[in-house]
Amino acid sequence: MTLDVPNEIPSQQIGGLAAARIRYMDDALASAIALGAKQHVILGAPAASPNSPLRVFHTGHPDIDQQSLCSALEESGFQFEQISFFSWLGASRYLTAQDTIARLAFIGSLPTGSSVVFDYAVERTPVDPSDQMAMDALASRCGKPGELLRLFINPTALDRLLRAAGFHHIEDLGPREIETRYRSQLNGITHFVNARV
């Protein structure tokens, strides 16, 4: 018996993922506001135009390093002593592990109540062959010329990393949980995370 797996992820799955991302960010943003967040930092391209009472900072580049991020925020009037919300959807996959750790450590050093929402795809080894093919199709479809997708993250290792970086409240939704919560058809490899200091 052969398994027939399409070499591209159906467009409805890409659309479902985008819609679920926006809804997840909106839910996380509402929680952050309830906890006293005053600033919203968008790392990379926004999932949607934020409509909130928070002061918004937008980096515009998914691959900006930690030092550049701190400098850019400081120059823009970011208040490091205030509770802040970071949205990092669809951009974390372009960073190296070292840059990702540094960025999470920076966010984790902010005042209690600060949080970050981001998405990632699991590493290849824990997924079955059909999901590996879906992952490859997603990488080829989402990547841009000259941009290297770094999709391979282990959920257990990520949880340890987040806790070491100072995050104490971590929600990591797997594909089935996302589909159930947002009634979206996904590719089977995407996770959404909301981590709070």
C-alpha cells in the first residue's frame, strides 16, 4: 500500500492557520491587557493590525538580533519597567537557536506579567512521514528567496528553555488543540505558545 501525500499544503490549511494565529494573538493580547500590559511589541510582520489601547512598537524585521532589538526599542521610547506584550507570529522560524534564546531571555527579563505569543513547528523526528512531508511543503511554500526556515523545535526542550528564561506560565497548544479551539484545519505540525513572566 502506498501513501499518497500532496507535495503542497492545501491553501485552506494555510488560510486556516493564518486565521487561527490572529485569533490566538487577539486572545493573548486581551489576557495581557487584563494583567496590566501597557506596550505591544510586534516582532516581524504583524499577523493583523493591532487594535488595542496599548502603545505599539513594530520592529519590521523577523531576524533583528537582541542588541538591535533593545536599541531600537530604547530609541522608540519603550519603557523597560512596564509590563509588555510581544507578538512574534510567523517570524520565529527565521532565527537561529542562539538568537531565539537571546530574544526569549530578553523578554523573560522584563517585569512580571510581560508575555510573548509565538508559533513554531515541531522538529522532524517526532512526527510521522506524512507530517514530515507536510513540513517540507510548508517550508518551501512559506520561505522567501535567501531566507532559511528553521522549523525544528522539540516541545519539551522549548518548555525547559522558556522556564530557564524566566517564564512561569506557559501555554503550548498542539495542532489538535488549535483545531478544536479555533475550528481550523491545520497541517498537523504547528504549535501556538503564550508564555508569561
